Amino acid sequence: MAWRLRRGLARRRKWALAAQAWLWRGHIKRLREVHTYHTPLDLVRERSPERPVALARPGVVAVAARWFQDKFQGDVFYAVKANPSPWVIKTLAKAGVTAFDVASIPEIELVAKYAPGARMAFMHPVKSRKAIAEAYRDYGVKTFALDTHEELQKILEATGGAQDLTLIVRLAVQAEGASYSLSGKFGVDLHEAPSLLLAARRATQDRMGVSFHVGSQCMRPTAYQAAMAQASRAIVRAGVVVDVVDVGGGFPSIYPGMIPPDMDDYFDSIQRGFAEMMVTEDCELWCEPGRALVAEASSILTKVELRKGDAIYLNDGSYGSLFDAAHVKWPFPVKLYRGEGRGAQEVDGALKPFRFYGPTCDSLDHMPGPFWLPEDVREGDYVEIGMLGAYGVAMNTRFNGFGDAETVAVEDAPMASMFGLAGRSIRLPREEQAEERKVVRLSRPKGAAGKKRRKR
Ligand SMILES: Cc1ncc(COP(=O)(O)O)c(C=O)c1O
């Protein structure tokens, strides 16, 4: 056991060193149109920005992409919805990602522009006829997801009865361990799946497959194996041969209070699940990670407009990059910077829990946190909110005239990393306090006080 642990640690350390070398060797050249600062503090020193600034770490995306390509034993489709920024698409393409999961014509246009020649899979199970026709005719998209007979018919009609389609039937699987459930809206019920699988099999001369989504930020690697067993039963009941098994997204990142198991455990679970499935030797394995490839790679630099007790009013909020902080109540990690010019510094010291309000007039623009900041945080300070690369900038709106964050690149490490670029945990001061209390409770005071307690 200890040997396995040591071997695992050594392997992870080796990978982390290689990853860092990749990052710092400048394998991904600076993106010319995005200004680069060494660190967010340098940005504060040089610019004292008045508007929120999205901080992009292209090297971090490149490392995550290489990790997936090296270790996932199948094809990796990046789920564009997680972060459709041009710098992300370009970086992934440069790092060798050649396949993208798209959900709309604007996403297809983005990929065509920034990753020309890449393979695209239109994985939204409900599409307009116009979008299907345009994707097939103008962009050469051949892979389409569906979860109803009606959608299958729509795809066949909108492509003029094309016979070169890869048709992927999205299944609704029972999965546990996701922090963000995606069940309910999409996926054919497993009882109804066999007839749809059969219809899809008959509808194409080319490939046909199954997909599912275990839910986003999945904290349980075995959820994949369990979902694959359900998919396998549906395939057997339908009596069809499938060419593709697509395990979807759901691969996690690190947030305060949410430290997932190693990414290797997820890939091991998928390999075990795949080996147990009733599929032929040449069946392809696909995945569609969104969050895991980009979450670490971006943070947002915001400015404090006002403090009222434990409420901090920022210039970005739930209508900007902080949707998940407001609506899913995730307490993202934070850093504080203060001052101007060369005198600006990162501030530390005793921490206190704060909540945030965004800049709009809507009272829903509230992020409860807790966000742990130095207790003297005040107007004019800058708060960097980390781990916002997934479903952060993608959710930005212009409501109330806010939300036009600019993007700059930075070269520092993310606040936490699944890929060896930083620590694997973000501990909350509350957890540390609880642990200190545990230590006090467990250890008996020495001398007379200890004896007295033992008698009681
Ligand atoms: C079809 C599909 N694939 C992949 C993803 C990406 O999921 P995640 O970001 O959890 O990896 C999503 C997210 O909604 C999705 O709907």
C-alpha cells in the first residue's frame, strides 16, 4: 500500500515537473493580442485598473490539455461552453486538441475561426433544423447528439438524409457524486433507450454511439464506471453494435471545501467501465471535459467600491463572472492587493469571512461566500477571485451597463491545481480552526488539570 502510494506520488511529481517545464519553456507563446503581466500584482502596480480584468493563464490550459491527451485512453473533445474565449480555443489547438464539443452555430464559428480544421461534434440534444443544416453543409459537422425519435428525424431531414453521420444517443443515467446535477433536462430514459438506439443504428451507414453526462464537478470517480454499466445494459437490450462510447464531461476542479480525488482515479474508473462494456474491440472511447481543462486557468481581478460591515461591494458580480458564486453559492478562493504604483502589495494577515455584492442594482447580485479576506479590507483594494476559468467569463452579461471585463495574460501559478502546478487544496480558515479545536479536544492537559478532567 505504502509502496503504491510512494509510486503514485513519484509519478505525480514527475508529471508536475514535466508540466512546469512545458509551461515555463514558453511552449505556448504569449498571445500577441493579449497584454501579458508576470503576476496580477504587476498589473495592479502598472495600471490600477478601474474595470474588472479577466486574468488568463494560457500555459495552465496547455498543461491540462496535455494531461488529458496523455492519460485519457480515447479522444478528447473540449466542451466549448465552459469557456469560449478565443485565447482558450487557440491555446488548446496549439496544445494538440483537435476535437471540440459544440452546442450552437456561434460556438461552431468560434472553433472554425480559432482552431481551423478541428473536428466538431454538435452535442446539444435539441437543435434547430437551420442550425443542423448549417453545421452539416457549411462547417462539415457530421456528429450529432439526440435523445428523441423526433430529433433523429429532424437531423435526417435537415441533412437531406445524409448517410455519413455519426449519431450519438444521449442516455439519462443515474449518477451520484456530482456537485452540479445535469440530470432531468436531457437524455433518453434507459427503458426507452433501446428503441432509439435501434432507430439511430438503422439511420446511418456510418457510426453510431452512446453518451451521457454524470453531472458537473463530479466528486466520485466510480460514477463513470456505474454510468457505463447502465449504458452497456441499454446497448445489450437494444441488440445493437455501437462504435462510440462518449463519457461526457463532469471531470472536477478544486474549490474551497471541494477537493476531488486524483484525476488518474477518474481515468482508471473509465477504463474499468469500458473493459466491462459489451462493445466490440474497435469501439472508440470519447470524453468531453469542460471545467477540468479551464477552471484553474482564469481568475478575475475586481475592485472594492465600498465596504459595509462584512459586505464588500465589488465591480463584478453574478451578472459578470460570478454566476456560480451567487447561484450555486461556491466560495471561490481570494487574494487581496492594496496600493498604487510600485508601492502596491499583496495583503495578508488575520482573515475574516466576507460576502460580496456585485455592481448591478439587483439584490440577487449577491455572493454569500464566505470569502476569507484580511479583516481590514477597504475601498480601493483589489480582490482577485480564483478558479473562475470554467463557467465564469462564459456567463458574463452587460446587465445595467456592467460586465465589460478586459482580458490580460498572467504567468503565475493558479490558486490550486489538479495537474501539479500548485497545491491540491484550498483550505478554509474555518476548517483549520475546527482542526485546532479537535487537537485541543483530543490532547489531555498535562498536570493537575489533566487529572481533574480524567476523574469526571
Ligand atoms: C453535453 C455536454 N458535454 C460536456 C459538458 C462539460 O461538462 P463539464 O464542464 O462538467 O466537464 C457539458 C456541460 O454542460 C455538456 O452539456
